[in-house]
Amino acid sequence: MANNTGKKYGGRQKGTPNKLTKEIRTVLKDLIYKELDEIQKHLDSLEPKQRN
């Protein structure tokens, strides 16, 4: 017999973050922190017209 109560009994609880999303955010954050100085150097080397 199907559940007709409208209540959810299985799966993640409301508000639980997606594991893959958490891993992707961590990888991107680490990458950005490692490359932050290089990004600034590249931006400084561009002419003002190229920055847009």
C-alpha cells in the first residue's frame, strides 16, 4: 500500500547539503586561493581596455 499521508519517510533530511556540491566548493575555493596572486599579476599586466 502506498504512503498517502504526504509525509516523507526516506532520503535526506531537509537542509542537508549535497555531498557533491560541498566537494566542488572546496576544490574551487582551494584553487582560487592558490591562484589569487597569479590572477592579480595577470590583471595588472592587462591594459585597461582588455580588462573589460
